[in-house]
Amino acid sequence: MCGFWWADPAARCALRWNQRRTVGGGFKPPPTRVRNVWNNMALNVIWLDDPASGKRKLVGGKAANLNQLHSGGQVPLGFCITTDATARMVPVRSSEASLPPDLYADIEAAYAELGARCGTPEPAVAIRSSAAAEDGAVNSFAGQYQTLLNVVGMDAVAAAIVECVAAAYRPHAAAYRKRSGAGADEVNLAILVQEFVAADSSVVAFTANPVTNDTSEIVINAYWGLGEGLVDGSSVPDTYTVDKRELRIKTRSVAKKEQMCAAGSTGVIEIDVPADNQSRSTLTDEQVGEICSSAVNLEARMGWPVDLECAFKDGKLYLLQCRPVTTLAQDGRAWSVQWDDPKDAVLTWRRGSLETPLDQSFEWYWMQGWAKARRETGSGTLPMRIYVNGYAYEAEKPFRIGNRKAQEDARKKTEREIPELWRNEWLPGLKQKRAYFRSLNLSALSNDELASVLVEALPWYCECAKMHAHLGGTAVEAVGHLVEWYRKRFPDAAESEPYRLVQGQSNLSVEKGHLLWQLQQHLIPANEELLRAALQSRKKQGRWDGLEGSFKEVFDQYLETYWKDTPEFLASLVLKYAEQGVEDPHVKLRQLAAEREQFTAHVRSLLKKKEREVFEELFQVALANYPLTEDHIYWVDGIAAHYIFPLFDELGRRIINGGILKKKRSEIKYLELNEIILWGFGVRQPLRARVVERQREFDQRLKLSPPEFLGACEEPTTEEEDYLFWGPSTPLEAPKGEVRGVGASPGIVRGRARVAVNLDKALQLQPGEILVCGTTDPHWTPLFAVGAGLVSDRGGALCHGAVVAREYGLPAVVGTLIGTKKIRTGQLIEVDGQSGVIRLV
């Protein structure tokens, strides 16, 4: 079973602490408050205006930055609980967070002194984390740790401190630390206790435009009341753009402000903004100028563009937090990596896409499944993935199980076993899992039940990845070994020729076309009229109830088998097939099977005895594995995504309804998997602030120019498996008037091109036209019965388009990389599927 958050003692501690607070009715102080006269208060508590609080390792980044600002009375009074002190509160393997008696006594004394300085015995305070790595030049850690406002009384202060420390050990913060280059267990957390400012208005100012990277501008966001709604993105603020040199307001956008955060008797409440203030600018021009002057001075003092949080109370400006603007575009140093294993630095890491936090945390299970499959096959490499500035980089790390012969024996054994495993175990298991997911009424489940379903699905998702690796990897390699042998034995053969040895076998794509043909044959006028009316209707229910006879049976059978297709999509295809009189693909399949038998016999006749023995072994394994290269796309990939992602969607809907996310459900992708599950189990965290910060960070990273490779930084030799499935990595050279790719299905055809960037465009394909597209997947399969040929930008000889084109007898060239750019709809082209050439006529 895959490891997960409950395996972390600190995470269990956090959950128990949350339950203790919720169920127990408040914080239970330590059993004794007797202060030891031999205490270590100097090591436990440091005042914010003490020069020692400028040491980041001692008080964390947030407090150290504020220490530099502590002049002129603009920073609220406060003290810090040091990193050494908090380290005694929650050791990584402790069962429960607590304050040691001596530390409790020191905090109690400091809180009393703060009250004396503020002129009140029990002052309201703000309690914030201040980690050593926080608010640094590279990572802000915004939203990763805890902030609690308007905390009154020593018992409440103690409880809040424990909550801040416990939050730092939760999985989301550990994951952020690891992604940011720090160790997951390197917490180094201090706690900042400051006089609470019940703000009239709150402000966030940037001395460099965080959207355009323009360092000549100051951008200010402001809102009435406390800053919670401002920094967590739940409120649309007023925005002011200021010329930094002249301190002149260049633009001003005043939002309608209906609700605001304010101080309650304790804690924070949400209230209506007074009617007179709802459409009024939060800041006066004078206040904008005061903020800009302070921000520019701080930038000069700090030496970097600052992200400044501040507030106005009774006309006075208070500085609450100052950190570097971490989302500005960075130079090449941002792509340096601290390798966990020095040997990884000599690997070639190829760049993937920029991924959201949810994708990153979810992808771990997929990678683990691939690694399992590689070990089972005795493959010489393991897939590795790292994230740098949110971009995925992948490499293959060499490893060896036994000697070379043991690896080869393991590979052959797995290739022989895969078809039987698929028939007897994997496919029945996938069908059973599909039935289970379809039986669930997600909207009727409680939050914790929904989270439990997701937790239970993750090990299964890991197994799906293992199946995918075998069926899309091991099975592909099994065919590839036959192809490689054939090309060495017959070096003058066309690239597509060896695939004639495995053609003519049924798969789900062919059967899909056959069911559509059956529907075309059973389409009586009454059903045709109902289909056309249903496609025009706006009704959501009952549109297909009137279908009759055998047509309805096949219609339902199709939707049961190809569950991702909608009734609307199916109805459109049936009408298109009926209009064009499409032939049954089984006819072509039988023809191809007969040709396979003849061609196989011909190849055998050309071989010597020893050659024939090698050929027979490779041929039988490849023949059994070939249909799986296509079928796994429906079952493994389809089920894994089709049934797990709705769980995220439903949890996202509930998080929005709970007021955590206030915009749209797609924002859930900026949360991590652990955070979503913990929310389902009732653990409340500052998710809104994290989403806002991560979305802004993601948008900034889109503007970066990540290097193509890290590590060895040389393009590796393309693996045969990769080439067979993905095709060339760069366009093949071709003379003027031609485009070249992989000859995937033999034959020559001339016709008009239909360039389709998506499936909707592809549905416009007419008989005799040649489909030109980026790539295809099972949804596109019915169009192979309509078109005369295929050209695709991506793919190799074993990609979906190539496999299906061969079963339909269509000439096909795949992996051109530039076909959709060089060819236009209506253009006359000639496709030579044997040589891999497209001629622009």
C-alpha cells in the first residue's frame, strides 16, 4: 500500500490536536504554572526591538525582517518565541504538541510585560509563525504556516502558539519546504507575538509590479478592515499603480466592497461594509503617498523589491510584515538544483510542463506505479521526476536487478505473462472497480466518507499506473523487439512493413466502429427522427427514452462499453455513418487477418532454422501483446481519470460552498492532495491564502523560460520504446513541397486535407478527405471509417492513430510535428504511408 499522510506522526498529532480543540472545548494548560527560577528565558523569548531578533536562525524570517523595520513606532510591539524553544514543543515523532512548563512560564511573563507596555493587563495579540526559511529572497512560504488574530488571555495565547507549531509539521508545509529546497523536516520555526492592530484599512504594497515585472512601478492593494480578506484573495481590493520615481498615481481601480473582516470580542468576524464606504476609495492620495514613501525606503534598506503588508488605524500607518517579492522573473540561477543524490546530477533531465500543486502531489502515485513495473520487468532504468520552479523534469536512473541475463529473463517472462494477466486479472478487476465507482452517489456522501473514498482509491490508482506501464511499455517493447529484429534481418524493408505480422486483430477501437456500423444498420426512421430531435432539445432528462427495438439495445451497449462518450456524441456519429453508408470494419479486419497469415508464411519461408526459432519466439509474444497497446487506453487510462477526478471535483464544490474558495471549482488545483483530504476529514487550514499565493506564483512561472534540460544537459539517445510510441523529437528533413514523418500504415492516397485542431473540427471530416491533426485518442476512432488517410503531428508506429489506421487499412503518416502548420484545410495532398512522405500537390 502506498504511503500516505497518516503514516506521518506529526500529521496524526495535528489531527488529534484539531480534534482536541474542537471536541474538548478549548486549550488545556500544562498541569503547573510554577516558574523555575533557573529558567532559560533568554533562550526562549526575545523582544522584537532587541538586536538579537535580527538573527534569522533564532527568530525566523518574518521577525528578522520586522526587526530591521522597528523604528519610528510603526511596527507593533511584540516578542518572539525562538526556534530553539519551539523545537522542544513538537519533536518530529512526538504524539502530541504541548508547551513545556518552563516555556509556558516564560511566555506568560512576556505576555504580562507586553500588557504593561500596551497599558492593558490582557492585550489582544496577533500570533504568527516565523520560520527561518520564511519570507526569504526565493520562497515566501505565504499561507504555509499559521496566523491567528485578536487572541486575548494567556490560555488563548498558549493554545494559539501550540496551533502555530503543530501547523508547521503538517504535510502541506513539509511538502512546500521540500519543493523549495529545504528538507521536509527542517522546520526551524519561531513564533511572533505582537500587539494586535484592529485595522480600519489593510494594505499590501509591492515595490515591483508582480504581474508585469516592471520595477519602476509600485502596486498597492487595499481593503477595509483586517487584512485576512485581502491576502487570502476572498475580496476584490482597490488597486493603485504608482510611478516609483515620481510617487505619482498612474491608475486607480476602486472595487465595490460589500463585506469586510473585523475584530470580534476575540478572533475575527465578517461584517457588512458601511454603505458609504462600499464604493469609496479605501485610501486617500495622502495615504497612498505615505505607503509608497515607506515602501521605497524599505526597498533601499533591504536591498530587494519588497512585498509589504501594513494597516491604518486611527490615521496611523503600522507595518505588519515585509518580505521580498518572490514571483519576479528570475535569471538562470533559479534553475540550479541541490541534488539529493550527487549521482543524479550526471543524468539528463528533460523538461516537462509547468504543473499545479495538485498535479505534483497526485503524480507521485503514478510515478510509483511506473517504478513498480520497471522493477518487475528487470528494466535497466527507473523513472525519476523532480520539480524546479514548478516545472517537471524527468530522467531515467540506471539500476540493475541481478546480472544482465537475469534482467533479460525477467523481461521475457513479463512479456509472456502480460496478455494472460490482462485477461484473467487486470481487466476483470478494472470492470469491478468501474462498477463500484458507478454505484457511488458522491453528492450523498459526507465529507469524511468522500475523503475516505479518495484515500482508498489512491493505492488502486498506483496499480493502474503499473498496468499502464506494462501495457503501454512492456507490451509496446514486446512488439518493438519483433520490429527491431525484422529490420535488422530485412534492412531494405519499409518502416511499416513489420507491422503486417501483427495486423488484423480485433481491439476496442475496431469493435467501437463495428457497434456504430450495427447502429447504422438498425436505424429506422422513427429512431432517426428521435435522434435529430434529441440533439436539438435543451432537455437534460428523457431525451433518449423513445428509442426502440434492437437499435436501443446496441445504443445502450455502446454507451456501456465506451462510457466516456456521451449520448449526444454517439447520436451525431450514428447520423454521420447513416448519411455516408460506412462499411463494417470487421470486413476489413478479416481481410487484414488473411493477409497477415500469408505474409507470415512468406517471412518464415525466407528464414533459416535458427532464425526461424528466434522469429517464432518474438512473433508469438508480439502477436499476443499487440492488441493491448490499444485497449489499455480505454480501460486503464480512462477509468483512472474518469472516476478519480470527479472526487476532486465534488470536494472542490464543497470547499467553495464552505467559503474556503470563493471563485470557481478549478481553483482546487492550487491545493495539494493532502490538504484536500485533510479538509474532508475536518482539519481546517488557511487554504484560501495558499490558493491565492500559489495561483499568483503559477502565473508568474508561466512567464519563465525554463531550460530544456538539467543535469547533463545533453539530449539523450531516444529509446526505441519512446520512438515507437511518440515518434521523432524533431521534424524530419524534407525537400520543398513535402512533409515527412513515420510511415505508420502502408498505402498511397490522394485527397483534400481536413485540418482539425480538436474533435469538434474533426467531426466535419467528409468521405475521401484526409484527416490532418495533432494526435488522436479513442474518441477519434469512428472517424477512421470516414476518412481516406491520416496525418498527425505526434506519434510513432505504435501510437493510437497508427494502430487504428492499420486496422482500417488507411494510409497514415504520423510524427510529422509540423503537419498541421504546413497543411491547410482543402489543400490537395498525397499521403504515402509506406515511405512516410506527404506531398503537397
